[in-house]
Amino acid sequence: MEFHIDIPQAELDDLHARLANTRWPTELPEVGWSRGVPVDYLKGLADYWRSGFDWRAQESRLNAHPQFVTDVDGQNIHFLHVRSPEPDATPLLLLHGWPGGVADFLDVIGPLSDPGAHGGDPDDAFHLVIPSLPGFGFSVPLAGPGMSAAKMARALSQVMARLGYDRYGVHGYDTGAWVAPQVGKQDTERVVGVHVNGLLTFPMGIEGEMDGLPEDSIDRDRILLEVSLY
């Protein structure tokens, strides 16, 4: 289903009012950043989001690209789908990180989908699918607990299948770098390659990998291992 971003003005007004009515704490004198974010700095940041940031301009920038939503096993998935003018372009799934979203890729949509128009080789063109990961952006609400990397990957591979792509590549960074390899593992018949950066590393459950670590680190790593294997 086609999707168009149009946040009601009342919601923007409410956000501006809450920012304007923030009750700021006092802070110790002359501590700078040693005790966290200085209040004056945070006031400036809040004022920027209240009066300096132009949401409507950002909304228009996002709406310049085709957007869609689909339901996969009860989970709403929002995504941009930008087809290249090159008919033989390779489909590419782009996965953002935390706390990012589809806007992270806006600057590369043109060069990746139409490299010939940006000084590149048209043979390097991609059809782009850029989803909001479940729980991010407009891929809400979460359908339930347990939205692991593997579960996200299953949903995103189904999106690619619904779009009719029988072969595609995957790129992810940060959280996307956690999900992208799972897409490759689960959709081996169609994924032609996986590229990641901003890697998240988790314990693998390999014998000896925690040898020599302090006990508190081992406890944290055990929790991460349970999450990554969920």
C-alpha cells in the first residue's frame, strides 16, 4: 500500500509546547561536561528542535521518494522503494542503524539508483529498498516482543519477495549490520551478497571466548548472547 507522510500540525504544536515548557534542573557550578550534558547546551538543543528544525521540509524531502507499507505476519513494515532508470539494476536492501531511520540514506539514493546522472557508471545502478526496521520510524507499532535480528530478517526477506526480486544484495550498518547477515543466512537462494559497517559484535557461544574476562563482563556477555540467539 502506498504511504505518504503527513504528521498532523496539532502533534507538531504539542511537541513545540512541551519543549518550550521544559522544567530545567539546576547544576553544579563550573563542572562542564564532567557530570553529563550542561544545562545551557541542552537548552540550546531543545530550542533548535522547537524553533530551528523544519519538519515540513524534511517531510517533503522524504515524500519525494515512493513509500509503501505492508503487513508481514502482523508487523507493519514501512519502506522506500526507488527503482533505477537502468532496467537491469541490481536490487539492494539498505538497513539503517540505531537511532537512525530511512532518512540516513537520502543522500545516497540518487548516486546509487542513477549513477550515470552523478558521474558514475550506469552498470553500477541499484533498485533500492530502504525499510524502517520494525519498531523504528513508521514501522510501528511492534506486533509483539521478541523482534530479534532473525525475526526482522524474515520479515524483510518477505518484503523483497513481494516486490518480485529473485536476487538482491543487502547492506546494513550498526543495527542493520546485525540484521543484514541474518537476511543472507535465511534467504540464501536469492541474496547475492551482504555488506556491513558499523558492526555490532555479540558473544558467539564459542568455547573459551570469555576466558580472562572479569566476572561482571562475563555476566553482561551472557545476556548479550541470550539476546543474539533469541
